[in-house]
Amino acid sequence: MKEDFLHFLWRYQRFDWAALTTTIGEPVALLHPGEPNPHAGPDFLHARVRIDGTLWAGNVEIHVRSSEWIHHKHHADPAYDNVVLHVVLEEDQIIHRANGERIPCLELRNRILPGMRQAYFQLMDQNYWIPCQNQWDGVPALTKDLWVERLAIERLEQRTEKIQEMLAQNTSNWEETFYQAFARALGYPANADPFEELARSCPLGLLSKKRDNLMQLEAFLFGQAGFLEGPFQDDYPKELQKEYRFLQAKHRLTPMQGKVWKFMRMRPANFPTLRIAQLARLVHQTNHLFDKAMSVQTLEELEHMLELKVSSYWRTHYRFDHPSPQQVKSFGKSAIHNILINAIAPLLFVYGVKCHTMAFMDRAMALLTQLPPEDNHVVRQWAGMGYAPANAAQSQALLYLKKNYCDEKKCMRCAIGHTLLKGDGQGQSLNEM
């Protein structure tokens, strides 16, 4: 049994209250279970309990076994000095405060209702695609919709963590941060990290000085990516190699290891070589990237901004020295939408947070609701269960739900799991989550 289940039981008081006592027989009256603590410290804050006739106001800590208090080193942490009640499945060790006082302990192992225990193990013991797959249809549509809406915001907030990390590293330089986030999105998912590393090794401030010369931009980027190391048959990579050698000496550049780039099981249109050529085109054709992206108001304008047609060599190649049929290799709609989801929307949101401007945060969510849902095996599986997303905000939420809740079996933190455990056909309001 996981601790999350005990959190659920305590928070919603779903256990047998009859003759409630501590493990040494002191009567317990629960007046308020406290507020869940999402940060470090005790699990519930500001609880109110009456123990042996004395009213206590303070915090509650929850464990499967009481000895976990010692294993987690709470006895050495002053933040736990104000714990008024230790709620456990089993008391296997008596726990004391730093001053030697015994901490009152409430044991739940004989107080879990049989139906509740059965519902919990029915979720935890399943090996379906998601734990509640066989029960999914019984969850009210409103509960599902509200939870997906909530997770769409949670997913966007998660994506902004990376943007904020970049912004801090770039000392609040929004242009450089936008460029790095854009580059990372170009490689998403397989080559996201190498693209971010490439962007850091080719600062926008330095690239911008060469933005009028597309060949120099490509030489800089391909050279730093480690793609100009070997002998070539075609004239164009030879020309890029010569130019990079000059730039390398001038700016004391150290290229990346070419082996970090992934090509396997990838469509040629997503090859990192072609994506690098498109990144060079973006820098070449667009000055002040961040300002322009923030000022654009419509989805159509953003899509037009990202129509990146590569240089002539790449119209007949996906890799150096490997000819392909000639075609204009600009971004397709799905590639553009991937950039909007993974870079533009999170940047808009972070900018709104930093500037305390709700309009930018609203634009970020509005952008995701305007984009079509992503098409991948996870989204198709949700559709097969009768929950097909209507837009990218919903598909992002469903991807997040599967990876961060279902795969981790965090049913106790999910509105769907709560509904099934409560067994009343009604999900709790999002304010309760």
C-alpha cells in the first residue's frame, strides 16, 4: 500500500471513525484534517484535532509505517517539531519529538473500509494501458473534462520550467532564450538536447552579425554541430568546411561531437541536418525573433513566420553527400505546430508571468486551443477509449496524464482515481484537488 492512499483517506476522512483513539488509547476527535502541503515539510498543515480532551492546532505527518519518520530523517528536521498527530497504517516504532515527548499516533490498518481497500487494489493491481481502463466509461464526462482542462494548464506550467531555467542562465535575455527554446523545439523529442547545446555554442548575438550571409550561418551552425569534420564529395559542404575553419580560428570555437545526433527511426524531413538548415534560415530571415513572436496576434501570422524554406543545396539533400529528389523543403504544418506547442506557447506564458500580464498567459492557452490535436500512438489510444482530444491543449493534457499519472499509478492524485475510490459517481471539485 502506498502513502498516497493514506493521504486520500485522511484528507477526505474515508475511514472508520468509531471510537477513534491514538495507539495508547487516548480519544481523538478530528475537527479539521488540515491543508495538503505541496512543498517540503509535513504532509498536512493547520490541522485541528482534540486528543484526550486537549485541542491541538498544528501539522499532520503521514507514513505507511511509523519508522519511516526516522528513515526520512524527520527527527533531525525542525520543520517537523509542530506535528501534532502522526497518521500511519502501522505503528512499528514509537516516535518522539526532539524534546523527548511521544508524538500521538493514529493507526489506520483496522479502520480502512473493505470497499475502499478493494477499490484501491483494483486500481493498483491492474496492468492495463491505464489503471482505470475497465472503469473509465463509468466516470462522469464532466469530471473528465474538468480534469483534462486542469492538466492542460499543469502541462503548460511544467514546460515553462525549462524556459525559466534558460532565462536565468541567459541573465533575462529574452531574445537568446527564445532562440534556444526554438532550437530545442526543432529537435523535439529525439534531438532536443543536442539542439539546445548547439544553440548555446552558437550564441544569437554572434550569429546575428552574420545574418545577412546564409552560407556563413550554415557554416557556423553545421561546424559547431560537428557535421563538417569528414571529407566530402559535394562542393557545398567543402565550402562550408572551409568557412568554418576560418570562423573556428577567429572565434576559438570547439565543435560538438557529431555522434550525439540521432537519425535512426526518423523521417528524413526530421533529420537534424535539415532542421539545422531551417534554423539558419530563421536567423537569416528574421531579426529580433522574440519581439516579433510576441507581437504577432494570430495563428496565421505565426505560421507564416515559421515558413522556413532552406537554401538550394538542401532542396536536393537531407544529409551531406546524399542526394534526394528535388523539392522545396519548408516546414510542414505539423512541424510548425510542434514549434508553437513546445516553444512559442511556453514563452508567451513565461513572459506573462514575469511581466505580471495575464493577457500573454491567456494568449498562450488560446494558442494551444486553436491548434489541432497531436497525432501519436498515445493520443490515438485515448481516442480509442472514447476520449478524442479536440485541440492541442487537450492532447497535451492527455499526454501529461498518461506519463505523469497513469504510468506512475498516481491515482490518488488524479480526479478520475478519486471519483472511482469515492464510489459516489461524483468527482470532487478542482478546488479540492
